[in-house]
Amino acid sequence: MGALLGSGSLLLGSLSEAALVAMSRTGVHGLWFKRDLRLLDHAPLREAAQRGRVLPLYVIEPSLIQAADFDALHWNFIRESLCDLSSKLSALGCPLQIVVGEAVDVLAQVHKRFNLQSLWAHEETGNGLTYRRDLAVASWAQQAGVAFHEMPQNGVERRLQDRDGWSRMWEQRMRAPIVSTPEHLQAPAGLQACAIPSAQALGLAGSPRQVEQQGGETAAQAVLQSFIQQRGHRYHRSMSSPNTAFESCSRLSAYLAWGCLSMRTVVQSVRAAAGSPMPKIAARAFLSRCHWHCHFMQKLESEPAIEYHAFNRACDRLRDSGQRADWLAAWQAGRTGYPFIDACMRALCARGWINFRMRAMLVSFASYHLWLDWRQFKDWLACQFIDYEPGIHISQIQMQSGLTGINTLRIYNPIKQGQDHDAAGDFIRKWVPELQNVSGELIHEPWKLGAAAQVAAGCRIGQDYPLPIVDHKEAVRKARAAFSELRKRDDYWEAANAVMQRHGSRKSSGRSQRPKRPKKVAASPQTELNLDAEGGVES
């Protein structure tokens, strides 16, 4: 077990032997914070507080922070959230303890020292590492005789047997009373506040991003109120364009991902504001995304294997051939030759966030135009999102890659998307400065610039800014042809029906519907995002 990151070299090493003996007889109740870095609407906190002395604990697990889907971007936000949480807990008389080590090792040492009577935590729908970690903790607790209680904190149902009725369960949870914060906590004697390490101290590579969002429950509440009171009034109109989305989207996704706010708090706050001060149409549009948020997380909760395999197993080897490392690198660097694609990617990498439609477009381009397998870029992309939520991330990447068998193929035309959402090219010029002097509509198709126009703009296409790395029409033709062949297979439709039964939305009909096998797959010049039975999650 690692050392306490505070004034003492060992966990609560400042306690006297007499105090330790006393506590070993009466025990304490552990409160394990994970992706729930808040005090309001925190049921495990309430339950632990009602039982006696509380030991609040956050474990920095090396296996998690060194994983391929974790970045200093995430830790910086977590660290800010922990600082806020620690301050609030200290004010209640119960300082947060920060320990480095794997969860089972840390908890075993804590139990040895304090005789844990119980351990309280929220359920977590995370990646395979946290899934196996939680199983290991549950096994250790049973063997150690520690009562381990995990409680739901959103609309995700653990051990869900059937999706029928899931929407009703979600609604019941969202309507339940918000759990109030205790006015005071009884702590073991001698607890001291801990220092919280920087990303550098943890050995994480520095993050060059300039993220404007501050982590923590205090900041989260302020962002929620600014969305309700003013920013979100044009949410339904402004969420799709990156020119307006950074301001008009809720920007609550990071706070929900790391648990600085509960989904119930957000839903009840927006519902209370619908009509005044927030327009009802904007509130309805946002609340539908709250529902989808949990809907997509439920998929990973119900089938953890989708982190490694396609929803529709017939698609697992769809993109085995034709993988181009140079295309992947160009996409990651925002140098595909398609200005709107590149602007969105560069903005994401610089700011740690971009709106949902643009995320879907970026994944669609990687999957259909570049024919990259989703497993090639899922972890890298997770490291770009400050609001990385594994259930949503994995489910959405697979959906936008066409791997479910129950969704329309969403193949975006990168030129038309730019024309629709950045008609004047302002966003492109900001993030692709090579093109800042290109005027008119050719900002979206700079390869059409003549030699004289390139000289005038100070941008030589193919040198200062790349030519398109693939031809849009030819790439789409090949992608559709590949899916057309795949959809002739019986195993594809058998798997699609299984996906619908386990994961399909029931919101409109209440029951699952079998995917229909078309006689002929119709071609379309562009399939735009539409929030159908398996819609998207706007951040």
C-alpha cells in the first residue's frame, strides 16, 4: 500500500496507540469516493454518517491512472474536484484521506488499522479495470467480514435482466428526493487533511490543453445555474454548431462524468426551471439528452464485453484490412485535408471538449472515410475528452462506426457539415490558421483554389495545408459496399436481434422491436445524425 499523501508518512500515523485500540473495538465506517466527488445527493455519505465515525477515502490507483484511456487532462480535473471535496469535508469535521495504491491493498490496510464495520460507495459503470477492481473489492470485503454497500447514483440499473420498463425505472430515480448533506460528520480522532498530488508527481505526462472548466462541486453548481439562467436558453438551436456550442451547451458533462453533480440534481433543477427562466423547448431538448446519457451507460453496465468486442459480433473483423497508421496520425493531428474535420479535431485536442455532433462526425470520418477499426482510436480519443464516461464513449463510438446492427449508418459529408455549421468559415479560420486568409465558400474546399488564389492566401495546398487524404465519394462508396455485403449474412441479423433485445431503446413503444432485414440497402449521399430510437447524447 502506498503512503498517505499528507502530513504523515502512514495512514493516520499520528494517532495514539490508545486511540487505535479504542477504534479497533468500536470500528469505523468507510466512505469510498470514486466517480462521485460531491456531498449533495450522496446516499453512501448519508448512510455512513448515520452509523457513527466516518473515514472518507479516495484511492489513487496506479493501474487506473497508468491505463491507456487515462490522461493528465482527467487527473487535473479530478484533482481540482478533490481539493473542493476535501475543503467541504474538513468543514464538516471529517478530512478526506488520499492514499496511493491498489484498492484491495489499501482497504485491507485500513481495515487492519481501524476495524472497518462497513464500507459505503456508489456503483460505478467504468472500464474493464474498474469492473474487475470492484469485483475484487467485493470478494475481499466478504472474506474480511466487512459489510460492503454499493448504491446507485444515476439511472443505470445493475444486474438488469430486461430493458422493458427501464425508462420507468429511470424516471422513478430522477423523481426521488435529493439526499441532503449532513451538517456534521463524526470522524476518527486525529484525522488530518491531505495534500493532493499533481499530475507530474504521479508520473503523468503534462497536459498542454487550456481547459476553461474548473473541477469540483462548487464550480459544477455555478455552471448548472449559468446554463439554467442564461446560457441554455437557445440550447435547442445552438448545440450543433461548434461556433455556439461551447457557450450554449450545458457544459455539465465533465461534472456528471466525475460525479461533481448527480444526474438527479441536474434533471430536477432543469425541470424546475422549465418555462421560467429557461424556455420549455430548450429544457425538453436538454432533458432528453439526460435520459440518453444513462441509456448508453446502461449498455456497458449490461454487457462489459463491448469494451473489447463489437455489439454485433459479426462486425468484429469488418475493418481488419486496409489499416493505415499514417491516416490515423493525420486524423489525430487535424491534418486530413478536410478543413472542418481538422478544425474540430484541433479544437478538441486544445480544449478537451467539443459538442456531440462534432464528436460523431470525427468518429464517422475515422470509421467510414479512413476505414479505421474503432479499437485503434478509442483510448486515444478518451484521453482528449475531459468528460470521458466509458459507457457513453464506447457505446457511441461503436454506434457511429456502424457496429450495432440496429442503427442507421451515419456517414457525414465533411464538406456539407462545415457549410451547415460553420458557413462563414470562422471556426475553421480560428483553428486552422493556415487557411485564415482564404475567403468565400472555398474555405470548405481549399483544394479547389487556383494557383494565384493560393499565393494570395499565403497557403499552398499540398505543402502548407494537406490535400484530402481520401476522396469523400470514393471512401463512402467503399464503406457502403462493405456494409452491403455484411448485411447479406444471416449471422449479422441474428446478432442484430440479440443487440436489440438486450440494449435497444423501449422509450417509444415500451417493448423491443426486431431489426428488419432490408431487401436492398439504399444508398444516400449523406446520412446525418438524427436522434431516433438510438439517438445521441449532447454534452
